[in-house]
Amino acid sequence: MADTVTADDLFDAEFLESLQRLRLVAQRVPRGGRFAEQRSKALGAGLEFQDYRPYSTGDDLRAIDWNIYRRLGRVFLRLFEELEDLPVYLLPDISRSMWIEQPPRAHACLRSAMAFAAIALAQHDRVGVFPFAEDLHSPMQSRSGWNSLPLFAQAMAKLEAGGTTDLSRSLRRLEGMQLRSGLVVVISDFFDPAGAEAMVSALKRLKHKLLLVQLVHKSDRDPQVQGDVRLRDCESGVDQDITVTAQVLERYRHAYDNHARILTDFAQKRRIGLVQLDVDKNVVEQIATVFEGGRYHA
Amino acid sequence: MNFANLPLWGIGAGLAVLAGTLFLLQMLRVRHRQLEVPTTMFWKEAVEESRARVLRQRFRHPWAYLLLLSIATLLWFAVAGLQSSASDKQEYLLVLDGSVGMSHPGRFETATKRLLQDADNLPATHREVWWSGAQTVLLLAKGEHPLLLRERLKALQPDKAAAAVEQRLLQMAHGVDRDRFLQIRLYGDAPLHDAAMEQMPKNFEVLRCTPLAPAQSGNRGFLSGGIHASTSGQWDRIDLMVEVFGTDETPAILSSGTQLDVAAISQKTAAGKRWHFPDILARGQVLDLRITPADAYPADDAILVALPQRRPMQVLLSDSLQSTFAPLVMADSALVMATDAAELVVRRQGETLGAGLPALEISSASNSTHAFEITDSGNGAPEQLLQTMHAQLGFNEIDALALAQQLQQPISLGVEFGDSRKVQVWDQLLDSKGAFASSRSFPLFMGRALRWLGNRHPYAPFALTGRPLTFSNGSWTTPTKGVAVTAGLPLRPSEAGLYLGEQGNDVAANAFDPRASLGLAAVADVPTGETLQASTMPLWSWMVLLVLVLLSIEWVLFHKGRIP
């Protein structure tokens, strides 16, 4: 098991600097949020004129358009677009598979989570962190405001390796929380024993916007294994005795590619972001690839 | 099949052990390198089932096992020298003729070249190579490498011996395994006659594998040679006769390196000329007869003739018999009055003169049962001795009826065995006025009786290689090969040369081969065997090839992931 992560490992000044140009932009966030920078479906006292509606008792008299009353003799209110926050739910994978390599891909996972948290907090959005493995693990309280970032870092640094990966169960648990609709960012290796099809089914059922970050390692597709080996699944502990030949490797790559293709097809069809993030490379640079012109439209 | 003589059950047991061993190896647990990986979900899809071979679990990979078993079995068979059952019963006997006839220029070289070529191309376990010269020698045993044959042939040249291939094949035909098919391949010019070949077993096939000897010309040499008792009647001399061809020159006769000047009489024959050299003093010397100059076929340019030892026998005469026997002794060239060492004695019965010597005793009718009584040394059948003596001493020339009438007594002949030879004769028969003493059979009988008592060895008029001398037993040695024959067996000279007799009765054997000497073209007698080609690849080579193919298949299957 690799070393645990410290809060200092997760972010620093340079890290935050590189995130400043990135923004999450929601088309329209559902009403009910706090005042922030995202356009919402709520109409109220914003700056951008949106529509008219007939006056009803109790409406704010300051919103009456008196020019229309003078021309038509009827009372209408001018409606303006409300700006609210976007709930961002970060789902970092802390299953055992994220911790066995050196460096563990959990580092990249948590740094990615921190990056998205920093981006969201910088634009006054609300951020919730829901680590998962075989289920959701001790969700962190949703917070907003830039000052919350160190709190998230400290909380993530305390995370420990979980068990097996069960994304479907974790997503069902998240859905059961009846959270305000927002952006769910799943950061995982997606090595769910249930398979890619089951994961995609679970993702389809989620009533949130999605952004997938797939943590990959070069050995995932090209394992440096030859001959008679006993492979132990780090999550289930089950041994698999195999004789690795060129033919077996070929079939392995085919299975891996098929797994990746299912995720990619799902992302393309749903027009959601999918980042295949190489854990050995700079995290922010790779995340930035889905921010077209510095913006990711959720 | 040659598995070092493994029986069929042994081969089956070997295969079972091989299959069992491979099976156990197949079942052995693999020593795995253990690795912890993030997930095995893709590996599970990559391998349909575990490649591990685990003891006491179900047997896996039957095709890989069969492939491995096939390869191991083929390798075993190849190393063990598996051969087809067709060639199992086919044996080859390669015979190189090393007789004197092969001395013609080029003939021996041609034969050895063909022999080596065939020895290379025949299965080593089914062929033998024999040399048939003066002796029959195994040149290459079954299983030996042909390179050994090359080395052994370097030291060989044709012997001065008559061709004996035919006789040896006939001898061999009596002691062979008749279930096996034997092909006899002859390399040389030794004649094989139809009569002899008809006696060969049905499972024998005799082939001549060298080209038939072509006609030769320009040769000269001896065709035959021998000696004979002198026609002049002189005991100590013999007549020498030889037949030569190709030259009218008188053959040179050398004795101890000195050429003898001997009168000769010649007579033309169908092939050449017969030379008669009469009255050569016989003192046991060896004569070397030569025709000069030598030609391309030197084997018949010289012969040896061993003359017998023919010194007169020294006779010790009793004083009482001087008047009767002295003239007889002096008249016979084979006898001489003893001066120093008497060889036999003539005495009256009861005299002690020459005690222990072979004796001619004159007895009286009152003391002896038989008129003639002969005692031979040693033991044997009296009837046989009686028959032999009757003919040898000339009793058939004696008119016994007339003698019986004269003496009024029956004339009988008795034989017995004793310490030394002795001939007893009634003195009444020696009466000068008697019928016997005055008959012409008297000197004949006396001469033969005294010669028999002298016990001189007979001599061979001629001696040919490969043919036994029938006249005598004894021991002879050759200067180079030691004892040639032991007592009790007649001498059969294997090779031309001088054989030294233990008792001075030397024999000079010659290898006359008129066909080779006259350069006659050989006549086809047995089928011709073609030279074997090297194209026939042995079965083990095919097996190794098959193993390579199977290994290639295994390699391909391995890379396709069909076998572990």
C-alpha cells in the first residue's frame, strides 16, 4: 500500500494559479440555489431582462413596468434572470486499486478532485465531496467559498483506501440523497468488477450533469507481464493463474479497449466530458483539455 | 526394429513410461510469479480458463499433451534407430574377393570402391562386410561405421590364394537363419558356378557388384607345377614339371639364390608349354622358379617347389644275413649299408642287433604262426592295417599258392600293433632255390618292406591353396603366421608360400588361377547388382524431420495461444 496523501500534496500556489483561467459554466442551474454566478432557471431581481408577466397581489411594486401600463392600461412586471450557484459533487474513487501502485493513482485522483473543487469554489459554486469504493464513504459537508478549499484538502488527506469498486451502488446512494441537481464529477479508474456496461447503466440513471475523469496508467493497456504468473486482484484478493503469451496479451488489450470504448461511446452520446487522465503526467494540464476556451459547459 | 533387442512388450512398456512421465509433468504445479494488479477483470476475458497445471485437478490441454507425447516418442524411436519392418528381415552380406585373381591392375581398386559406396548406403545394422582371401575375415561388423572399413581396407592387398568365395558361401548356407532374406553382394572376380548357386537357399540372393573382368593380354606365367618320383627310378631324385604360357624361355630355377643348371625337356600344350626337369637331387631344398622379366600381373611369374628329403636309408645287416641281403641293399638306391646311425636292421629272430630299431626279422616256421607277420607301431584296427599292408608291401604280387605247395604249409599274413615296426618272414621263404626268392615279387616285397620300415614321410607332388593335402598329417608353420595346421588334420594351405613341416616335410603351396593368368574374360554367372544410391534416407532421419514439423506446429499453436 502506498503512502497516504497529505494536504500539502494536494494543492499549492502554483496549482491554484494554473486553475484560475478555468471555469465551469452551467447552461441553467435549477432554482433554489444561493446567489452566485451561474445562470439559473429562476426569474427575479437579476440584471439580465428575461420576460414580462401580469402583476399579482404581493408582487414587488418596483418591478412594475409603468410604460406598458401607460400604453395598455394593464399592469405587468418586468422579470430578470436570477444568478445562482452550481452544485458540484465530486466523487473520487478511493477503492483499493487506487492505492497499490507507486505513485498511487489516488494522488492524481485527489489532486483532480481538488482542482475541480478549486475551480468551483473560485466561482462561488457549492462543492460536495463523496468518496466512494464499494459504497459512498463519509461524504464531506457541502461548502462554498474559497476558504473552504483547505478544509476539503484536509478532509481528503484523511481518506483511506476502501474495498472493492462498486460504482452502481455508490451512484444509487448519491441519488437517494435527493441533492439539488448539479454537476457530478466521477474520478476513477473505472475498474468496476461489474463491468463497463453496468457502470454506464448506473451513470445513465443519474439526474445530474456528468463529467468523467478516467485515471489511466500506461501499464493498464500494456502490462509488463510474461510467462506463468499468479495475478492477485488487489480488491477481491482472488488469484488468477495465467500463462501470458502474445496471444493472451492481444486478447487482454482487446478487452481493455472494449472497456474504454464503452465509456467513450457513452460520453459522446450524452455529450458529457470524459478525460482520460494519465496519472504519471500533470493533472491540471490534462483536465484543462475539456475546458474549451477555459470553460466547461455543464 | 532395433531397440538394442528390446522385445515388443519392452517397447510398449517404454511408451507407457514415457506417456506416464509426460502426464505427471503435465500435471505438475507451475511455479508462478505472484503479482498484485489493480484488477483482473481484463485477464479473465483474455484467458478462457486458467493455464495452470495443478496437481490432482482435472487434466488440461490434451492436444498439447498428445503433441508432446508424439514428439517424445518420435525422438525416442529416432535415437533408438527405428527401422521399417520391411528392412528388418533384409540383411546384406558384402564379400570382397581377395584372391590372387584380383591382382590384375585396377581390379582390386574397382572392387573396393564399389564396396565402400555400397557400405555407406546400406543400413549399418543390417550389413556385414567380409574379406575372402587366404582367410575369411570380418572387415566390418553390423553397426560399425563405414569409416572403419576405409581404414581397414588401406592395409589390404589381394592374397596369393585361390578364389574361395564359392566354397565359403556354401559353408555359410548350412548355418543361416532361413527366415531372413540375405543378399550377398560379391565384389571381385571369384567364379560362382551354377552348380554351387543351385545349392544356395531360396532366401539367398547372390549378386556380383563389380563389372565382369575383361579379357587381358600380354601376360605370361606359370599355369601349374609339381614334382614326381624320378622316372629313372632313382630313389633320391625327383622330376620337376611345370606348365608355362606366354613365353618360350626356360623358367629359371633357383635354389638358395643360386640358379641351377638343369637339363629340361619341353612339350607344347594347348595353353603353352610344359617343362620337364628330370632327376633333380632331392635333399629337402626349396626351388624358386621364375619367369623373367616380370609383367603387369606378377602373381603367376614365380612359384615355389619344396623338394622332399630323399637320402638313402641306412640298413644294419646281421652277419648271418650278409650274403642274402647285402646285394639287395646295394642294388637299391633307397638303401645303403649303415655306417654310423642305422635307421633299420635286418636280423634273425632272437638276435639283439639293432635293438629298438625297426626290423626285418627272419624267423622259422616253428616259431612263427604266419609266414609273414607285420607289426606296426601305435594302435588301430588290425583289419585296416592288414588291408593297408597287403596293398602297400606288394602281397598281391606274391603267388602264395605256389609257396604253400612248395613248403607244404599254409602261407598266411598276420598283423599286430607293437612298440616299433617289424616285418617277420620265414627263413624257408628265403631259400635261394625257393619259389619266393627267385620270383620277381621278392625284391619288390623286400624293397617295399624296408622302405616301410624306414618310415620316410611321403611328399606332396603339388600343393594348391585352398585344397587339402591328403597324404599325411602333421604340423606345419609359416614364417609369418605361426602354426598353420595341427597334427591330426591334413594341411590346407590358405595362402601361397612355404609351409615348414615339423618333421622336415616342407610344403610349398602355389595359387594357380588359370583364368586370371590367361586373362580370360569373365562369363556372367550370377545377376549383376547395381551400385546402391545414397538417396534412401534412413527412417530415423524422417522421424527427426517429423519432430521438427511437430515443433513448428507447436510453435505456431503457442503463439496463437491455443496451447500453453
